[in-house]
Amino acid sequence: MSRRKTVSHPLCARLYVKQSQAAETRGLADQRRRMLAGLAGEVVEIGAGNGLNFARYPQAVTLVHAFEPDPYLRERAARAADAAAVPVKLGDAAAEDLPLEDASVDSAVTSLVLCSVSEPRRAIAELHRVLRPGGELRFNEHVVSKRPVGRALQRTADATIWPTLSGGCHLARDTRTALEDGGFGIELVERFVFRVSALDPPKTHILGVARRL
Ligand SMILES: C[S@@+](CC[C@H](N)C(=O)[O-])C[C@H]1O[C@@H](n2cnc3c(N)ncnc32)[C@H](O)[C@@H]1O
């Protein structure tokens, strides 16, 4: 049975909108461009935030089913959807319960979201369900460090203050393994360190393409 999940972090959402502008100029805009290049057909985007991907979808995309559960961010995303060059249908849904039919979309996008959802494996199972067999998942996610000390610090932060300070974000998630366990084959992956500001911890990102097996 479906449970309605509430996601609302009014203060963190406002900070994200401010911080995200700076992040775009520091390299995130280019990451978005690389993540979305070559997409076509119908796409689902989970946790769309303030809609910063919308303007970067290629013309071959016929419809973006974008979902954002936080009301403040969804309102910003609605403005970005109106300004986008491709059609964007914006809805209120958590990644763990997508209101889409099985195998109904060609591609999926997850951009800095699987760190924040409360049940990442359930969100990945939903992406697997709504993607057609062979469909692509494009991702840009920060993940657990490979260095033992970094990993230990991330786990401590996740177990204490970090999720509260950052609207539910977790630093130590092994998203690549979770995708593989969830029935996706990783086809391309870039790994790099990205830091939004001096106040933000440096984070290892994985950006790439996975295919629904
Ligand atoms: C760091 S922001 C990233 C926003 C956007 N994807 C981007 O690339 O800028 C994390 C996003 O995950 C969303 N989020 C948190 N929990 C979620 C859930 N259970 N399902 C879907 N989105 C969720 C937040 O509301 C927020 O929009």
C-alpha cells in the first residue's frame, strides 16, 4: 500500500535556492549539461528542487515528468518549468512513490537527490519500475568517500548533525552499489570532488549513465 511521504524543510529549502546559484557558477551548471546531454523522449526527474535542470534538457526530450515534494522548492520549480524550452509536467510526489505507470518513461534523472531521500533503495526500486527495460538513468550524486578517515567522518556526521543541518542530506551513501543492487548496470561514470563553498564539505560525486536491466 502506498504511504504519502511529507518532505518539507522550509529553512534548508531557502538556503538551497541561494546556495544553488553559487554552485551553478562553480561548476554545477556544467555537470548538469554533461548529465543531460543526448536524452530524448519522456523523462522522469525525481526531487527536482528549484528546477535547475529544466532549462538544460535537450530539444529531443518530449516531456519531463518532474516531481518535487517540498512546497517551497516546488513553487520555484514551477517558475523554471514555465521558462523551460521542453514541456515539463511538475508534480508533488516523493521518489519512493512515483505516480507513473510501470515501464512508462524512456529515461530517468537523479541529481543530488539519492543523498536526501529517506529510503534510497525504495526510490531506486521506483525508478526501476517506471523506466522501460533498457532505459537510461542519468545521475549526478555525491557518495561515500573511499578513504577510511573521510568515510568515518562522513558516517559520524550522518549519525549526528548533518542531516538536520542540510535538509535530510547524507554524506556516506554508497549510491553506486545501491543502483547496481537495484537492477541498474553502470555504463559510464565520472568520479570527481566538488565543493560548493568554503562552508560546504568537499564531496565525491559520481556522474554518469546506468541502464535499467
Ligand atoms: C540537494 S536538493 C537537489 C535538487 C535538484 N535535484 C538539483 O539538482 O538541484 C535535494 C532535493 O531532494 C528532495 N527530496 C528530499 N527527500 C525526497 C524524497 N523522499 N523524494 C523526492 N525528493 C526528495 C528535496 O526536496 C530537494 O529538492
